[in-house]
Amino acid sequence: MNTKFIFVTGGVLSSLGKGLAAASIGALLEARGLSVTIQKLDPYINVDPGTMNPFQHGEVFVTDDGAETDLDLGHYERYTSVKFGQRHNYTSGRIYYSVISKERAGDYLGGTVQVIPHVTDEIKQAIMQLNGEADIAIVEIGGTIGDIEGLPFIEAIRQLRGDLGKENTLYIHVTYVPYIKAAGELKTKPTQHSVKELRSIGIHPEILLCRTEMELSPEIKSKIALFCDVKEDRVITARDVKCIYEVPLRFHKEGLDERIVECLNMWTRAPVLNAWEDLMARIEQPQYAVKIAMVGKYVNLKESYKSLNEALFHGGVANNAAVEIDFINSDEVRGEELAARLKEVDGLIVPGGFGSRGIPGKLEAINYARKEGLPFFGICLGMQLAVIEFARNKAGLSMADSTEFTPNTPDPVIYLMKEWYDYRTDTIQKRDEHSQKGGTMRLGAYPCRLVEGTRAFEAYGTEEISERHRHRYEFNNSYRQVLQDSGLVLSGLSPNGELVEIVELKEHPWFLGCQFHPEFRSKPLSPHPLFVSFIRAGLKRRYGSSS
């Protein structure tokens, strides 16, 4: 299979939606019967985003093979049927690390190592790993045209046009057409300058996706086409939408998928978009409403919990419900104010995270949910805190804690497990406090066996599942018996019984914590069962059993 490549770049400013555009293109091409794959190239020097503060970078998305990647890979998976991995996200840091390692090993035979050709060749090699993987590979270049750090990536995709031929490559540029309220006009000059900058580097975009607040009139499209030297029907309105899952349908209405297959000289069937149309119909006309409190320390930047927000939304759609999220900062909201906020919601979710900041507020919220019968969903750290709260207040272990927060706690119900069996590599993994930060993590997909008769088994409807992890600390098996005797249900375990993956409370409307991140597996067309079950519990609390 000879793969055709679509390169997506962005100009004028960041956060224009290149990731959503790439994901939506993937959805449209799949709807035409083509197989797709998508890759994100990020210009920053970090080898991966795993140790970056969520306030700076947003969520870290984790793949089955344990790659810590850009949050755009979450969009790619939610919009398409593809599962992504290590080869689908490269950073400048990863590229330069490989080049420098080769230089140290003598691979360049003592030659002078330069950005061109050595760095650009490394980038091209990373991209060409996708050749043969699918009919079409969509490669998104992070950052904005003109950024110094992005130039090697732009040069690499410029060279690939010559290597692969025009019939096998397509450049799509996402740009901005602002509406100036005082003048009452859409302005095309930023787009003109962005395309001029791109062309000065040697890339001539064939399709322009124009992000805008309003529809582009035929006159505006004609002007952009003239000054940017593209065909008029290839100037696509990328108008702001209320719901991101509307984007593929909007692009199709603008004729984007038709223009793409035309540019690449491909024949496909007519697109089948019934599932997306049905999805939007359910989103636009929900029968119910539910309010969920999310208690965390990164809530001031909603991108920090991107997949989680979307998974809650998916769970709502599956239940014909609109989901409102009340973001509560666990650092700032405590005591009576926290209780008052929780009294107004139908469910509580405590997400993952690292470090001791904000922990007391999260424990307060979990205590409230357990005592008041408020549906509770703890994810990763949220599950660990649920165990700590239960141990302190129900099992009589008043000093129970995690060694992440209190290294010398007398009752480390959550701790750093020194050895554990890795099902992906069939090896025993070892770690301690001195291991590199990334090296202490359990990352990627691991199997889990569910106990019949539990909330988890009821939600999944199957005995064995596989879910993605991103954490260091584990449930301490030394405390299994005392916690179970006090009423904690261990409803999900690793196949060898060594790792506790899911805990529940039986005498509670809905109280579940999982060590993994189920939000990474949720899609609008295939909502994750735990989120569907959690939202249903919230609806029962609000409406009673009739919902």
C-alpha cells in the first residue's frame, strides 16, 4: 500500500483548532471508506509532554503502548477508529535526542551534523514510518508558521513533496479570518500574510481552512483565493461551532472531503455520515440534564482534563442528557462552601493528578460523597484518595495515607510498589524512589478481571477488560483484608491478582474508583461504559428511577 500524505499547518495564532481539523478530516475520509492514520509533530524541546505542567500544555494523552502524547491524539482517537502509539507523536526533543545519540555512536562517520540534512532526515524518517499503514496519513505540524523551532518540520514536509510527488502529498493550512466588530468586517489580511510566510519557506498550500466567527461570503472567499493563489472552492469556512462534533459535518457541507480526494486524485464512495448526524441530533435535543462536580487542582484550565470532560459529555449523550460540569478548585474551596457546592450537584468526580497540593480538599469532597450517597467516580489519584478516606474513616486507620504525600506514614495504604509484573513485556518491572520520573510509572494498557455482581461488571458486561494507566503509586496489598472487612469491595484485579484496579462500596448508590484512566477510551460514537453508568446514577439521583 502506498500511503498518500496530508500535511496540516497553522498560521496567525495558536489554538485555531488544527488538531480538531485533522481529526475531522480523518472522520470524513473514514466515512468515505478510506483507512487513515494521523501523526502529531510538536516543535517543543521536551522529549514528551509527560513531565510538563498541565497549566502549560494541557492534558497528557496516553496510548495503549504507553506513549505519553499531545492531547490532540485524544481528538484523533475520538473522531476515528484508529488506535495510536509511540510513532504517532514526535517532538523536537525526541528528534534531536535521536540525532545526538546517533552522532555519539558514530553513525555519521565523523561528519558535521547539521539541521539540514540530518535533523530534517530524522523527521522525514519519523513521518515515513506511516507509509503503508493506511490509505491516507494526516500529519499535523504543531505551533504556528514563523516559529523558529518549527522550521525543521516545515522544511522536512517541503522536501517530502519532492520525494513522494504532488499526486501523493497535499498541504492544508489552517488560518484565521477575524471579524472586526468596530468596522463590521471580516479581515483577510492575516490569512494573506500567513500564506505568504508559508510560501516563502517553499510550501504552497492547496486548501485553506479559515477559522472565523461568521460564514465567509463568496466575495471574501474569492478575495482570499486571489491573494493566496488557491482555487476558490478550496477556501473552506471553518466557522466556530457550539459542539466540536459538528465540525466533520460542517466541513462536509463546505465540500472539504470532496476537495481532498480531488487533490489526491482518488476515487472513493460517497461519505456515510449517518452516525455523526444521529449523534448531533441527540446532542441538540437532550431529554434530561445532570450536574457533575469535578474537584481538582487544575480546574482553572479546562484543557487539563480534556479527555475527561469529553468522556462525561459522551456519557451524557448516551443517556440523552446534557452534562453541566461544576469545576471546583480543591486548593481554594473547603468546608461549608465545598459542602454547599456539592449539595447542588448530582455526582462527584475526582480526577488524576500528582503531588500533595489540593489533597485535603479532595478528601473532604470524597468524604461528603460517601456519607451523603452522592454518586462518586474516582480516577487514578481519585481512586487512591477514596481508599485513603475509607481507611481513615471506616477502617480505623486514622493515619492512613499515600507515601507520595507522607513518606513515613504508619499506614501506607497507597505506596510505591517496588516490583510488579508487566503484561505488555512479560517481564518483572522494578522501581524505587530514585528511578527517573517516567521510569516509575505504570503506563499504557493493562488487562483487568472484573468480579461478577459488582458495579464494574454490570457496567462493562464482560469479565476481562483492558484499560490505560498513568500512575506511580498502587494499592498496598498488606491492607486488603482490613479494608475488605470494613466494606471496601475490590471489584477489579490484574489477571494474577497482584494489582488492585477497581474499588467500590456496595452499600452506596454509586461509588467507584479505578486505578486507570477510562476517559482515554471514550468516543462520542462509543461512550465508555463507566461514564455511561456514572451519568445514569446522577440522573437517578436527580429524577428518581424514572430517568
